[in-house]
Amino acid sequence: MKWNADLYDDKHSFVSQFGASVVELLDVKAGEHILDIGCGTGDLTHQIQQLGAEVSGSDYSPEMIAQARFKYPAINFEVADAANFTAEYPYDAVFSNAALHWVHNASGVIRSVHEALKPGGRFVAEMGGKGNIGQLRAAIKQVLQQNGYHQQAETQVWYFPSLGEYTTRLEQQGFRVTFASHFDRKTPLQDGDQGVAKWIRMFGAQYFIGIPDAVQPKLVQEITDLLEPYYNENGQWYADYKRLRFIAVKE
Ligand code: BEZ
């Protein structure tokens, strides 16, 4: 999938704004070596650096990494697969915000992170958890089915595990999970009744592969109409995000 890094920074900056509290959870100590996986355009990587860490960022998307390098030339950013990477040296911490739900190979992620950490090092992350954007996914599926796009309706774009599933995987790899939480966080969409369309354009394009461009706006309008009673609160639209957060320590 090709990312639009400008649209991401312009209309979806809430991703890194919410991520600031995940940086607090990381509890950076000056001089620590930290790797930010799925760093996007690097805003949180930069925040981690400002707290005194020696930080590197990686992302699967060359477009995101190009933008991150442009914005923060003093930070080392690399294109890498979160499910299959080898670190140059052992890190004190691996961090990730709002990225791991794009990676279906969770065991690859957890294995790679475990190998990248020093003994006692920590993996601190937030991702979409079970039920994340459940109403949005249900509306997309319903509209695609009603319009005869049955194959697209079955598209599995994301991996949203339950707390039990993900923490079990972490423990099986040799982590001790010292904190885990699965919570609701209504997330504001920008641009009122255009917010769902913009969100889908940024994040949900995979559902529309093979559907003619001319048909797509009608489908997106039908999805928006289905969501309006749940998402529109007096003109401010919110998506039904559910977050999974954890701290896992390499034993
Ligand atoms: C999330 O942060 O939960 C998310 C973002 C984009 C697509 C799907 C989920």
C-alpha cells in the first residue's frame, strides 16, 4: 500500500497527538537507545529524542520515511518490516504507536522486537485492539455487500487482537507483561460530514481495490449515512477507536 505522507500530516495529526501519552508510558531516560517501529513521519520519534534518548525510527513505507527524514534530518530513519527486522545493536526500549495493527504477522513482530532488546529492555506500544472501529468496519462491509462487492467486503485490512491474545503471544516469546489495557477512545474526525470519507481515503483504500473510481463516492456516502447516528455528535464526528496498550519486559 502506498501512503500519502502529506495527507497523513495534514489531516491525521491526531495519530501523533494521542501518541504523546504513549511516549509518557515509555518513560524515557536520557541516553537510552530506543527504536520507534512504524514511526510514520517521525513526530513521536522526534519527541523521544527531545527527551534525551538516542533514537532511530523505522517504517515499512518509503513515502513516510522520506517525509520523516525531511522533517527531522538529525534522526536516523530506515525503511524496514516490523515483522522481520534485525537491529544493529540491542536497544533499551522498542516503542510503537498506532502501527502494529497493520502487521498481520504478530509473531514476527514480537520475535523481532525481542531479539532487538537488551535483557531487561522494554517493548512499549499502543495499537488498535479487538473491536477497534467496529462500527466503521461493519458499515463498510454492509455497503460493499449491498452493492454486490462481496469479495471486497471480506477484505481483512487490519489485525486488532484482544488483550488476552496479544499478551499471551508476548509471554510465549519470553516477555513479562507488566502493564496492559484495552480501552475505548472516541477519536475526533476532522471536516464534519466529510470526515469519514477522508479517513477512508487515508486508511481504508484497500477495501475499494477493483471498484471503479466513479462508483466509490456513492459507496462512501452510503457508509457515511449509516454511521451518522453513531458518529455525529452535534456536528463533531467521532470514530469508535479501541486501544490496546502494553509494557512488556524482556526477561
Ligand atoms: C488505529 O489507530 O486504530 C487505526 C488507524 C488507521 C486504520 C485503522 C486503525
